[in-house]
Amino acid sequence: MKWFFTPPAESDPSPPRDDDQAPGQIGLPAALLQRHGARVLDPGKAVRLSGDQPPRPTVYRANTLLVPDVVRRDDDVRRTITTVLANIGIELITPEPDRRDEFDVPQLPSTAVLAPLLGHPTPVVVDAWVALQTLRADGIAQKRADRHTEAVEQISLEHLMVSSAITGSPATEGGGGIAGGPGASGAVSGPTATDSYLFSGADARTPIAVVFDPPTRKQADQCAADHGRRPVVAVLDTGVRAQPWLDVAPDGAGGYTMPADSFVAVDDDIQAAIAAESQQAREKGDHSRQVIWDAWDKPMMASPLIGEFNPALGHSTFIAGIVRQVAPDARVLAVRVLHSDDVAYEGDILCALRHLIKRIELAEEGDLAGMVDVVSLSFGYFSESAHDKIVTAGLWKAIEALLGLGVVVVAAAGNFATSREFYPAAFAREPVPAGQLPVISVGALNPNGTKAMFSNDGPWVTAWARGAAMVSTYPTDVDASRTPELRIPVNRKSPGTLPPGREALDPDDFRGGWAIWSGTSFSTPYMAALIARSLLAGAAQAHGDLRLDRPGPAGADWAAVIAKRKERAAAALRELRAEEEKLLQEVRRAEAPSGD
């Protein structure tokens, strides 16, 4: 089986006990933490309230908190929070209120900055976890039951998320990579969970040559005639780079260009919003915040003197190539939220999701060019409390809004070889009301159909798809500092002579445009592409009721439009499950003893 679904567990809704789980992500390289102003929440050292269990390990940004709109808009709430934090020498600087009343967009949390209180008599260490626990302790001590308490319950850490690709071990990061060795922390001896997926220099990527042509892609007018429009898969990730299969080429000015009806599209308005909110946080004191300025995958070189490229460079290009192979008539909307060093800020992701929701709602009003049908998320984090819904409330609110608009959300299960819940994929465990779409969390399969050793697993993983040793597109403008083990120098006097020279494989020269890579990062877009392909199949049915340009009956109100989108998405998922059953029957017949 290349892919299959598993029903969510209903008999035991409680998560596994902590002592039955590997810890997952328990740290990041020191250079990476310093670059992004982040800290690891160490259960043995973290401050906690009386009666609370020690937190689980997670990674968070030290100088920021995610705050709900009420903190920005309610002066009384803000004054109370200011008074409480002043006792520990910290002030909370909230962002300016965002005027969004004209859109039915959920009021998602925004990034607020923590800074030393001006005029405080002693130096202070700014730590978001300490500030958050102080606010919670005050509510308990004062026995508050007011707007302040409700607001504090919605304040959370700004988690540092990591992608779900297996990465290498850049020398500049001190070894280990981000997700390069999930089994290493628990292994006393023997191989780790990722050893077999690594190549030269302990990198999970290696260049390869591909000789087949891209799958046939219908022209825009033919796709409109057959299906109504192209289904759109939004990929929140690193952004893309040059690759002919994706119709992306350098523009000669440090950016990239795409023709009309290109396979990959970008949204400059969403990117500008992400940059503006992030820059505002920098200006208010979050000086270590790395701003994502545009839509294009840019290297964040940890050490230019060494010259190795970053572990997530090319991540979104690889993902888009998987969609291109499976659903060539679809389109990928590439939204850049992930840095090429493999981390993303939760605040940036919430900003992107908020504006993506706004884009979809505007499209529902008539301009179908802005429509999005599937959202693919190949990153995540571990919550500090397995039972604390507060810390994931903002992200879940955004995903709930997408599901409520009839958008299918697919998320990577993660690569830490643990059953510990990895968010946002673990939202697949949430109960699904009647008529609502589920979150689909995806684990990775090996080429032979077995579960990949690195993949997270548990009752919250609801689908599995090929994700190990995957072949896909990679940027053609990437060639870093590693060199072949053997090389015969080129005759410089004959630059036009072919072949140009003899050498062993260059492990980081990807100018051929293809690579092998592993991770639940890639099983996720595979599943997303299957859903997009199923949407196309439904839209092509003779009666046309599921066409992608049919928002609903003539004169339909908003509820009818959303109901039609949910019906279309649910039909696509049913079609996939029917296809899965056919594949299972074929497997059973092939494996049955002869004569049966």
C-alpha cells in the first residue's frame, strides 16, 4: 500500500502515559536557539505552580507571548497584566489592534513582546515561561473570576516549530541537526531511527538524475471546462526556488518569476502581512526575531565561512514537486512561514492562517481565483502539557475555521519516533461534529509499505503515506561547499569540451533539479495531492454537481455556499476511502495462497 487511512481511536480518549512515550524534541542546537531568541523548557528546571505537574519539554521564544485580542483591546485587562508583570520587572508590549471587523475571521492570538520594565531598579532575565506562570499564579492568589482570568487562560508561549523532514548535521549547528536523529536521545548503542535514511555527510538529501517528463498538465481553459477550476493546495513552508517542473525561474534580481497559470503561485498580500507583524514585534523589542520578508526560499547561512546550506533549504520546492507528480492539474499556493534553518514561529503561522482564511472568504464572495481547497502543514511542536488545551487553542481555532469553510487540513505526524502528540497533527484526535471535516494527520511509510522507523505513531495518526526515500523536485540553483571525493580537474583551456571533466558524485550540487529526501513532511503533501486529485475526479462527473466553480445553488446564501464546499470535500475523502478499499482487496488477492 502506498497510502491508507486509520480510523481515530475512540475507545481510549486519554493520551498515553508519559512514561510510555519517548520525549520527542528535547532540545535544539545552541546556535539555533540563540539565533531565534529561543529556550528549551526543561521539566527539571522550569518554575511551576503549586500542585502542577512538571511541564513536558518544548521549545519557545523567550521574549514573546501569544495574546488574545482582549488583551489588546481591553484597557482594564491590559492594566492588570501590566501591574502583575511589573512585580518581576517585566512589561508586556502588545501589538496594535488589527481592524478585521469586516471579515468573519476568528480573532486569533497575536505576538506580544516582553521587555525589561523601564526604570526597574535591578536587572531582570526576560523569560516568557516565567512571565506566563506569574500571570497564572496571580489569578489563583487573587481568586479572580473576571475578564483578566479569561484573558490569561488564553495567553500562551510562542512555540518554535520545526519541519517534519529528516535533516542532516551541519557542522555549523554543532551536530545532531534538528530532526536528524530522533532515536539518538534514547539509544544507548546501535543504530538510531534515522541512520538508514542518511547519505553522504549525514545529510538526508542527495542529488539524483531523473529522465522522465513531467505528467501532462491540462491548459487552464481545458481544466476550467472539465472541472470548473484548478484545485489549490496551500503549502505553508519555506517558499520555493527555481525549478522548471514548478514553472519557477530566477528573475535576475534575486527573486523569481512565474508565468500565468504556473503550477506554483504566491500571495504577496499574505507575505506582506507576515512581514509587517513580525517587523512590528522587532521594533517593539523582539530584536532576535528573524523577519520573513517575501515568498522566496532564502538560505539563512549559519556560517558563511563553512558554506553548507541550511537543513530545510528546498523543503517547499520538494513538497510542491510531490503534488506536481500526483495531481498535475492542481495548483500549489506557496506561503513562506518556515526559515531555511528548519524553524518557524507560531506567531507567523497564526498570521498566515488568519490571512489565508480572509483570502478564502473573499473568494467565496465571487472571485474564485483566491480559493483554497487543501492546506498542507509539514511542521509542528510538542505541547508542554498533554492535557492543556490552552497552549494549542489559537492554532486549533485557526484550523477549525478552515475546516468550517470546507477546507481539508493535512498535517505531518513528525519524525521523532514517539507517540507523544505532535501539533497541529494531533488535532486529528479532536471529536468531529456531524457535518464537519476532520484534520488528517499523516505518518510516513517506507518504499516497501512498512511504517518508517522515524515516524511518530499513535492513536492520533489517522493516515499513512509514502514518505521515506521520496523522489521529488529540488531547486536548480543550489550548489554548496561540499565537493566530490574524487575529481579530475577540467582542462581550463577548452571550456567548451564535452564532457567537462570526471568526478565522483557531488553531494550538495542539486543543479540537476532532483533529490531524494525522507520525512512525514513528504507523506503529508502526498496525501494532500491525493485529495486534490479526488476533487478533480468528483468535479469531472457527468452531473457536474461537484464542479469546483459551483459555490452552491443560484442565489445561495453563505451557509449554502459553505455546505456545498464541505459536501465536495467530504465526497473527495469518501472517494479516496473507496479507492483504498479497492487497493486493499488487490493486496489481499495477491497475498492469498495459490488455490484459494
